[in-house]
Amino acid sequence: MIKKIFVSLIILSLFIVPSFVFATTSTSNSYSNYSEAELVALIAKLQKQLEEVRKNQIECAFANIDLSIGDGEGDSLKEYVKSLQNFLKEKGYFVYTPTGYFGKLTRASLIKFQKDLGVEQTGEFGLSLREKIKNLKCKVNYYKPETGNQGNSGVVSSISLSGTGTAVVWTTSGNSDMGFKIVWSKNSNPTYPTREGDKYIYLSSPSASSTTLDAFSGSGTYYVRVCEYLGGSCGVYSNQIQVSL
């Protein structure tokens, strides 16, 4: 039974982490230290990763295509435009039902996204923005069974947040490859994805350590947290602070 599990593990690894397969020759003896239950759990984890990789490949196909206003109507770009709209919707910029047509609403949403990213606000989905989105959405953290850690170098263990007035700063133990989300609200414990009444800023740089906030819901006390961004969700959160805006 253990032998069958080990063979399954190698087969799954062929689809998920080629470098991991290459390493099995030198590390295969380490699997003898795993119990049958541990190997079954590991296979389940790798199967889930395989599903995520396949889904990621489909969702990221649009990041290889230039898109601009008018695309998706009567042409072959509809599914790519729809994927872009879904991406912008996931990030909170496109609040409508994705249609697959690149119209004025999509362009306006894209301009807002470009502004927050700090890039030229063209309203078009071109090469430079496509590369940024590949880094934001199309990165996959691979599980390394020999260590139990994720394969990317960015591993955050803690974030310490402080602030005065509109300015907040934080220090991080570890590295967040995909940057940070700063979430604030008059509601306590603001989260990402946001709840009603929460707002966030996304900073894509792993070295980001400060930003400024605005009183989007009127003056008063706001609760603020920073989180390690993992692409569609948050990982480690900072402590929560209160600021007067």
C-alpha cells in the first residue's frame, strides 16, 4: 500500500512541481519516514494544488492578450475580456456583472486599478499591465513536502502596525512577495475581501511599509489592519490600531 501511495505521489508531482520530481531521487528515502496516513494527506494536498494550477492557467490566459475598448463584441476576445472583468471584480474595481464586452464601464474600472497600482492610466490592457497582473494573479505557491513550507521565498510570520493621523507604517518579519493590503473601517476588525463599510489600499511592492488613509465614511475613529497579500486573499494580519481621521 505504501508503495502505491509513493508512486501516486511521484505522478502528481510530475504535474505540479517539476523541480520536486527531479529532487525525488535524492530525497525518496525521506518518504520512508512518512506514515500511510501522512502520505495520503500529502497526496490530497498535491491533488488540490493540481486543481488550483489548472484553474490558474485558465484564469490567467487573458494576461497574454492586449485588450482595449470595443473588444469582445463580435470577435473572439469575449472570454478574455470576461476574465479581465472577473479579475477587476475580484479586486473590487468592477462592480457589474461580467459580460465579455470591453466598454466604458470596463475602461473606467481599469483606469482606477491602474491609478492604485501607480502605473500610467491608459484605460487599455497592454503589455506592462499584463506583466504586473501575471505577478499578482498567476503566481502559485507550491507545497514542499520535505519542509512543510510554501515554495515561494515570501513567508511572513508577523506584521507590526502603528500610525498617527492619516499616516500608517508597518514592519514585517519575513517577505510578502505579492505586497500588502491595508484595510480600514469604522467597523472593528476590517478584513479583505472587504465587508460593507470597509475600504482597502493595495500596494504590490514587497518592500512597501507605509501609506496614507482617508476618512471615506466621514470623520471619526477608524480601525486599521495590514495583511500579507496572497492573491485574492490575505495571509498574516497585523495588529489592529485606531486612528482619528
